[in-house]
Amino acid sequence: MKKVLVVEPHPQVLAALADLVEEEPGYELAGAVATISEAISQISDLTPDVVLVDSDTANQESHLLGHQLGELLPMALLVLLSAATEPHKECPESSAKTLPISILKTDAPEFLRSLST
């Protein structure tokens, strides 16, 4: 079972993404937080395999999250979620063994399914 941490500032979207993760077979919701700061402070306790982050809030803190994730959980996957038609191609640097990627929020269900196959 893969553990997923969701980072999303909009409460309704956060709830929807958390529900999506909980309903997806093979996934467990490790946590759902509104800010990257919260994610950074909880990441070592939650030990997620996948971190879904709202890319609209991606800034210097997302780079810190990428580095923290890489140091503590080098195999975890950092995924930037975008509401834009074209997801950001520039992802935060990470020292993780898996490169960060960017997808549309509407593609999250299909993306999660692709990880479990």
C-alpha cells in the first residue's frame, strides 16, 4: 500500500484530493495539509511514498520540500498538481532518486492508478 501526502491550500480541493486517495485501491492517505511548511514539518513522521503538491503554491518552500523529501525519503515521488491547461514544466530541485514531475489536477486519478500497475 502506497502512502500519499496531499498539500493543497484550497480546503475543497484538499478534501477532494484526500477522498480520491482514500478511494483509490492500493493507496493510503498519510496526511492532508494546507501548506508546504506543514508538509515539511510532518514528512519524517508521515513517511509518504508520494507527495501531491499544488503547483500554484510552488515557490522557495517547494524547493525545501524537494530537498527534505530527498534527504529523508529518497525513493518518494514529488508530484506537482496544476489547474492550468499546461502544467509547469519546471519542477523544484530534489535530491530524491525519483525526479519531480508535474501533472494536471484532473489527471490525478489516472496518475495514481498508473503508479499501482
